[in-house]
Amino acid sequence: MNSWISERDDGVILRFKATPRSSRRRIALVEDELKIYVNSPASDNLANKEIIKYLAKTLDLKKQNIQIITGEKNRQKSVFLANSTLNTIKEKVIEVSDG
């Protein structure tokens, strides 16, 4: 069981720690903990916007199908990925992860 991903009838939930102001954008999966690094600062919701854009590009999803459901003002976040399946998202995350 992976604590960083779960499935609902209508999509997938990813749980991760966000790191704003990183030197490069990347996804890391380390010991069953998902981490997403983005360049933007946390101020003015810039990091959250970049996370959505980065996940859309990396996981081949539409931005409108990605919603931050918890942690908008915290580093620990949960994101809902509509119209997605657990196996597909899990495979893509593992493929792009550099953990």
C-alpha cells in the first residue's frame, strides 16, 4: 500500500510534500514519500499554480482536471486528479521520479 497515492471512483489523490524555490522542477519518490520541487516561491499562490501546471505536463493531464484539495497554504498537500486511474498515475510518477 502506497501512502502517497489512493484511488476514488472519480479519480486519484496524490499526497506529497511541496518544495518551492527549488533550483529545478522534479518529482522524487523516496521511501514511500512523494516530493514535488518547483521553482516558484510560495507567495501569491505561485508555487501551487506551478505544481498544477507541472503535474499536468508530467502526468499528461489537463490542468482543469487537477485540484489542490488540502494544503493550499502548507507544504504537505493533497491533489485530486480527475478522470485518472491509480495504476496509470502510479506508473507515470515512478517513471519520472528521480528519487
